[in-house]
Amino acid sequence: MGEVVALVESGALKDRLARQVVEGVIAGEGSPAEVVAARGLEVVSDDGALIAAVDAALAQQPDVLEKIREGVDQDLGRAFRS
């Protein structure tokens, strides 16, 4: 549990995701750091990485991108859930 707290305090993990990490550790998925890495829960603070992730999500769904360009922004959430 201490390692999970340390990950949250260091900013590597958001506190709302800590429960998932604890569940993963209990399920035998590895240490907290291993669960964070395997599940992709680490905080991304690099603007370039965030922009690349957004670009990739939108590239996979050109119909959503077109609607965003037209001003229909409720489809934006769907692009990131895929």
C-alpha cells in the first residue's frame, strides 16, 4: 500500500486510479508500479505525448473529426473511449 501512496504523492498516479492499482495487486498482476505500467495508468504530463494521443484517436475516427470541425463536440468523448 505504501508504494501506491508514493506513486500518488509523486504525481505518477492520480488518486482516483489508485483503487484500480490496489485491485490489480490483489489480483496478482504484480507490484503497484507493474500494474500502473501494464494498465497504462501513468500520468502523462508531456504535451507532445498528449497531442500525439489525441491525433491518433482522431485519425482512427475521421467521421468524429469531421463532426468536431463542424462544431458537433459531443462526439469528442466517443473518440477517446475507443
